[in-house]
Amino acid sequence: MIYLDNSATTKPDPSVLESFQQVSSNYFANPSSIHQLGGTAEKLLLTAKKQAAEILGTFPQEIVFTSGGTEGNNIAIKGIAVEHQGRGKHIITSDIEHPSIYEACKSLENHGFEVTYLPVDQNGVVSVNDLENAIRKDTVLISIMHVNNETGSIQPIKEIGEVAKKHPKLFFHVDAVQSLGKLPLKLKDSGIDLCTFSGHKIHGLKGTGMLYVNKRTKLFPLFHGGSQEQSLRSGTENLAGSVAFVKALRMIKQREQNDKQHLYDMQSYLVRILKMMDGVEVNTPEHAAPHIINMSVPGIKPEVIIHMLGEQDIFISTKSACSSKLKDESKVLSACGFGRDRSTSALRVSMSYDNTMDEMKIFAEALEKAIKQFKEALE
């Protein structure tokens, strides 16, 4: 099997699964219980937070464990909006955000908020000048993703953070779900107030994740109850999931440090081959995250190619997994200025550190053969 849909989800690492099982078996008590078993579980939870903070260069009290990217994004956006609506009801985001950002913002429009959706250029990148010009006195939040999940385009997060620093009354949220472990992102003194991470994108488990919340940031919680997670996320903590997330986090950061060139080498090879392939258009910009390649085969429905490759145990995708079953056109590619011939025929290859150059060669040959077979069948 050749698995090239890692931006949708990754295969859990065996050591992460082992970590989850051990904690589930041996530290099953509720961390809020006052008996010794509960106290031991609470200590392990605090240790996990300290380890996550150390890896990311933050403070333990800035770590909130979540169920993943969608929850983290919703806590950040709605939490800021509701808590600070007395100061303003204006939000800035982009045209190419993940559905969990875009739909959260759309939902707030039904409650009196005004959202500015920044356009992107042909590379899928927002203009820092456009963003700065969009800031108003009543702006409470900027939410921009680090790496786009469809094209791999990289947003100028460092520069946006500098802009945000000039406006201390607004908050800056970054969706870093796709960049974690592939591109470095400094949190401390960056202007970033909130940052979302997901476990199942880094060989961790589904239902695990983390939200960084800067110490100065006050949020209205989505969940009310027992005041867990500094009252930002009430509910019995998923201790085993949180420990497993930190295990995956440590491992992916090590691989980012040691193996990132491997991703760039595979991407460079594939892009070069795809650009020479008849009928294939590469949509991913030149300077993109190293693990994502978006391409179009105009005239062929993407699901046809996906199923032809799937029959050979090669698995790729179309668009985001969260929107792949919705309407045919890629909203992201359309926002980048591509015509319907490309925005309705897009395919996404997303790699992990575990993929090999041999797999890239096999995939490229299989794709070329599938396109040829389809065209011959039409003749």
C-alpha cells in the first residue's frame, strides 16, 4: 500500500498507541478525584502539559488539550468573539481557511458580527498590506492559517504577528494543524495569541489535539461544567489521549529537525515529474509546505482517478477531507484564480516522513498510466 493522504489523517505511530494503552490501563482514574489514584492522574496530566510547553517554547498554563483542530478553532474564534464583543464585533480571516474556521465565522455573522474575508493571490497567499488596511477600531480577532490544507501555500504568519503587536487590543489566532512538524512556528513573543494543533495529523490519535492560549488572552468557554482546563474546556480530561498527543508531538518535532529535507526531496521530484506529464497541471505554488502537492487533470473527474489508483492500493485525495463530499469545485483553487477546469478536477497528494522516493516513482507511473487509460477509453 502507498498512502498519500496524510493531510487528511496519518497512521498512528506504534509507540503512540502503546502510550495510550499504558495510560488507559494504569492511570484510568479521574484527574479531578481527590483520592491518590486521582492525584496520580492529575500529576501525569500536568507533566504532559509541561512537556508540551517545553517542546513549543511556551508555559504549561498556556496549554489546553482538546479533541482536535475543529474544536480548537471553534474555541479560539467563538471564545474571543463572545468574550470581547463589547469592544467590537469585527473579525478578519481569509478566503481559503479550513471549514472549521470559515463556518465558525459564518455562524458569527448570524449573531451580528462582521467578517472581512481577505483575498489571496495566485499562490494562495494573503497580502499583509491588505490585512493591515482591514484592521478597524472594532476588530477583535485575526484568524489566518499557517499552511493551507489543499495547496500547501504558506501564509506570512511572522509578518502578520508583527502587525498584530501594533494593535494590542485585538487577538491573533493561527490554525497550525497542517504545519506542525513540517514548518517551524515560533509562539513566544510572536504576536500569536492562540494556535491550534491536531494529533491525528502528526501520527497521533483522532480525538486529540491542543490549543495554545497566550496568558494575556481571555476566552469565553464553549463548554461549561467542572472547570477543567482552566475553565476553558470543562469535561473529564482525556488523559491517555493527551499523553499520546505529547508523545506524537515530541516525535514529529524530532523528525522535522532531522528528516525535513526528505520531504522536500520527494516533493521536488514529484513536482518535476508532474509538470512533464501530459494533461496534468500543478496548482501548488513554488514556495509551499514540503508535504503537499495539489494538481489538476482537466477533463477527468478526480474521483475517477482516485478510484483507479485505489484499485492499485495507492491512496490520494481531492480537496480537504472535511469538504471532499461537498460540491465539486475547490473553493481554495477558485480563490487563487484558477478556472473551473482546474478547480473541479483537483487532486491532492500529501506525504509523511514515512513515505519513500520509490513510492513517489510508483505513484507517478500509476497516475500517468491511469490518465492514459481513461483517455483511450473515451476514444
